[in-house]
Amino acid sequence: METQIRENIELKYLSMDDYEELKEVMLLSYETMPDAYWKEHQIKTLIEKFHEGQVVIKIDGR
């Protein structure tokens, strides 16, 4: 496995502003599964109930 150095890494709490990118990543990650992404209302519920438990890591703003 090749090591890559990244300088622009951001760790933050997930927000609904991240939903479209999250959906895109889930679809790519689980492309062989039907309904391979969580719906917007499901993510909203997670954020409301467990805000500090939902984190996202962004590299180079993505």
C-alpha cells in the first residue's frame, strides 16, 4: 500500500450541508447494494439525536 501525505485534513461534526457528498460516497462504497445510502431524514435524525457522535473527515475540502 502506498503512503500518501495530505496537508488539508478537516475533522468536523456532520451537518445536513454534508448530505449530498455523504450520499455520493455511500453510493460509491456500496454500489452493489440496493438502497445503498441513508435517506436525508435518517441522517437528520442521527444528527439531532447524537450530534457529537456523527463526524466527517474531509480531505482537500471533500
